[in-house]
Amino acid sequence: MAARIDGKAISQAIRDEVAQEVARMKSALGKVPGLAVILVGSRKDSLLYVTSKEKACEQAGIRSYSVNLPDTATEAEILEHVHKFNRDPDVHGILVQLPLPKHVREQEILGAVSMDKDVDGFHPTNIGRLAMQGRQPLFIPCTPRGCIELLLRTGVQISGKHAVVIGRSNIVGTPAAMLLQRHNATVTVVHSYTPDPAAVTRTADIVIAAAGVAHLVRKDWLKPGAVVIDVGINPIEDPSAKKGHRTVGDVHFKEACSVASAITPVPGGVGPMTIAMLLQNTVESAKRAYEFNGT
Ligand code: NAD
């Protein structure tokens, strides 16, 4: 039976560490880190994410600045806010909640965020540095960083292992693969054009599943003893659930438990880590800006 990797407990430990760092900074400098969040439109899920990020900031002592723009906001209007936060010395992280409305070019907006405040780690230069041996990105994208942190904090050896990443998106799969490589894993990426992703995944010591397909990874996709990190967040219908639906991962949890050595649940695995990593990126940014070494 696989051990359960408790993302809730691990993320709480990180949030406590962040809060301590913030308190140290406040007492030494009289300053706290600041995170600006730009939300465009009225998507319910985005609103929910933004609210939980603001709440997490407040709990950690980080000041949050938020801007809510209507669906109709132009690129120029959004850029105006990005530039304003780029100039503001009290803001150390800028987060543009994705997705943006269809008429807005996402890359234009993300590329305008100052490299020094790119706490999401999506700036092309940060991604480029992540890909290069011997270069350090200023920020590592939050969800992939959360996946690696779960492995490290549960004592999973990454170096020398074969890791398979399912999915190659800019925000999860690709940076997760680059990060695993930086930790000296041998990495294979499978995606929707891979003829037999199960056959490849079956050879993995570590699996990071980020396809966005409910229950894609079954028992026969896994090598006995594999460690499984499930990034997927997929709503499925469930008449027995309160709201008629529930959230499942990309991995069939019950089946995987009988084969894997360790696995993250959904919910309660990778999800809470993303916010914890955002807070950590913001504090690290503020420490760099103030040249403060609190530990
Ligand atoms: P995406 O749709 O941008 O990318 C999905 C990737 O999976 C693509 O590269 C595609 O080629 C691959 N894929 C799709 N079907 C496949 C299949 N049958 N076999 C192999 N590969 C397949 O998605 P994303 O933004 O990377 O998100 C992936 C999942 O992770 C989603 O469920 C999303 O909700 C979740 N997510 C969770 C968090 C978190 O904080 N926990 C953060 C971001 C995304």
C-alpha cells in the first residue's frame, strides 16, 4: 500500500517558514514583502484562486495589492497596471491570473512583468535560465516547484532515477521536466502525440502526471514501487457528492495505491503546494530587493 504524500501538511510547514521569514524581515527592516495580483474578467474559478492567494498572503504577513479589471479591458490597460507595479518598490511579486480573455495576448502581458518580480516564473528569460545548465532562474514556476518540493521533503531520491512527466504545457509539464533534470534525474516527457504513454510511464521510478485527464493513469501504467505526483485537477460527475460532482486527479488513486510506493492525493497533494511556493517566491524576491538575509 502506497504511502500518502501529505501536501496539506507539507505546504503548511512551508507557509509557517514563510511567515517566520516575513516576521524577521519586519522586525529588522520595518518592511514586509508585497504581492500584486491582476485579475481580468469575472471567471468564478479565477476569482476563487485570487481570493485564496490574498488570504494566504495575509496569513503570512505579506501585503497584497489587487486590481480587478473587466472582461473588456484592453492590453494597454492591463499593461498600464503591470508597469505601475513594476515601478512600485513595495511590490516584490506580480501575478497575472491566467487565463486572460481571448482578445488579450498572454505572452505580451507576461513578458512585460519585470524579471525581478516574476513570482510565477513564466517570464521567457526565467524559463530560459531554468533550461540552461549553470544558470539560475530568479523564480521557478510555482506548481512544478511544489512537485519537486514534495519529493525532496518526503526524502525521495531524484538523482539518477528515471522520471516520466505526462504533459508538456508551459506552466507545468515542461518546467517540471527541466527541474527534474536539474536534480539529475533522467527525464522522459510523454504527451498527447506519444503513441503508447502507458508503456513509457511503466518504466518510471518517479511519475509527474499533468495531462488534465481524469483517471488517465491506471494500475498498469505504473512500475511497482514508483513514486507518483498527481498534478491533475479534474471535475467529474458524482451523483453521491454534495454538489453532484467532485475533483479527481490524472491518476486513478485507488488502483495506483496498490502498486506505487508513495502518491499524492487529489485534493490535498500538489494543489496546496502551489500557493505555498508563490508565497516563498515572493519572500525570496523581497529578500533580494532589500538585500536581507534573514536566516
Ligand atoms: P494543458 O492542457 O495545458 O496541458 C496538458 C498536457 O497533457 C499537454 O501537453 C498534452 O499533450 C498532455 N496530454 C493530454 N492528454 C494526454 C494523454 N491522454 N496522454 C498523454 N499526454 C496527454 O494542462 P496544464 O495547464 O498543464 O494542466 C494539467 C493539469 O494540471 C490540469 O488538470 C490542471 O487543472 C492541473 N493543474 C493543477 C495545478 C495545481 O496547482 N495543482 C496547477 C496547474 C494545473
